[in-house]
Amino acid sequence: MELDLLSLIRSLALLSLSAVGLDACGAAPTPPTTVAAAPIVSPQATRPVVSASEPRPKTNEEAAAPVVSASAASAVGPVLPPPLPQGTRVLHIGDSMAGALGIELNRQLKEHGVKGTLRFETASFIPTWAWGETLPSALAELNPDLVLITLGMNELKIQDPAQRTKTIRKLVARIGDRPCVWISPPPLASGTNELTTIIRENCPPCAYMDTDEVYPDMPRLGDHVHPTYPARMEWAKRVIDWLAEHRDPNGARPWSFHPGTVGPTPSAAPQG
């Protein structure tokens, strides 16, 4: 009995030890402690962040520069000449070419507030106006601020255009000290003499407007001489543009011209 009791005690002891070992092996492992890593901060990260919607600071040069708005920049364009002197009167004389230009020219002058008067004779010549009474009569009646002359078309075929030198000077002298412009006849397709050169050299103190330069290749009617009706409108517009460009708004008179517009006055005085 003692032996059996002793064996039983030993068996119970071994069973207890086995149970303890089983508890140790079957227990859930203790979860490891998690330590968050400190963030790595680069030197660039310490700088202030500027979003795309925020403007960057201006440099001293940019801050000092004048600000021009887009609307103001788009408004900058070519500088236009001053308007024509409103309330002034323009007298236009000449042959049939003056008639072709003058009717439309007067209409456009009126749009600018300028009064235009046209006096022309179809089959007339430079001597007609230099020696006749039509010009002095019109000057006395109208007292114009500006005189336009369109003469010479009927003399572009004369053999000796230099014979008109004295007549040109006589006509200009009759105008007096009023501002005046001689509008040259457009060249003929069949060829011309040197009359326009004679006019240019002898018409000062009147200014000289070269029609072939102002309106080259002017369209003509079937007679190959006079301009078409649309061309008359364009010619008149170009004449007004020329007058506006060459007029000196700060001159002594409303129709004074910029220096250099009028050529040198011929030295010899006209005779007769």
C-alpha cells in the first residue's frame, strides 16, 4: 500500500509539472511595442511653401517698373494727325480735273467741318487763271483760308512746258500770302512732258502735292484721262489725308504747313 501510495504521489507531481509546461508553451506571445520613427526633415522642408495661387515677391526692379494694363497696351496705335481746322474756308480752282476731284473733296471737307468752294472751267489752262478775272473775283468774294489749284492737265502735251514758268508764278502771286497747294495733274498713260517739274519748281510759296505719288495708278474712265467715280472718292480722301499730315496746327495760320512742305521760292520774280 505504501508503495502504491508513493507511486500515486509521484504520478500526480509529474502531471502538475506537465500542466505548467503546457501553460507556458500555449500562452499567446506578448505583442512587441511599436515605436514610431521620427520624421526626417530635409533643409528644403524648412522653407515656407508658396502655393501656385500666391504671387511670388517682386524684386526691387520689378516693383519700380511702371504698370501698364493690357487694355492700355492694346489701345496704343499710330498717332493720328490733328483734325482739320473747322470753320475755315477752302477755295478750289482749276480745269476739268479740278471738277473731277473737287465735288467729292468738298463733300468730305464738309464732314470735317471745313467749308469748300469749287470754281472750275472745263477747257481752261494755266494762263486762263493767271491773267483772267475769275481768280481775283473769287478771292475777293470768299476770302479763303486755303487755296487749292488743280491745273495743267490740258498742257501735258505742249512742246515747251518751260514757257509756263512766268504764268505759274503770276498765278501764285495773285493768291497773295494765303496758304495754297498746287495739286498736280495725274500723268497721262500716253506720256507727258516735264510740266509737273516746272510747276513744282515755280509754285512756291504754294506747297506742291504730287498726285502720282499720292495716288499712283489712279483708275481712269474710257477717255484714259479723268478718274473713275470711285477713284474720285479715293483721290479726295488721299488729298485730305495729305493736308492733315502736312498741316502745322501750331502755325501762324489755321492752314500753315510744316517746314519743308513748301519748296524754296524762285529767285526771279514773274514779269507782267
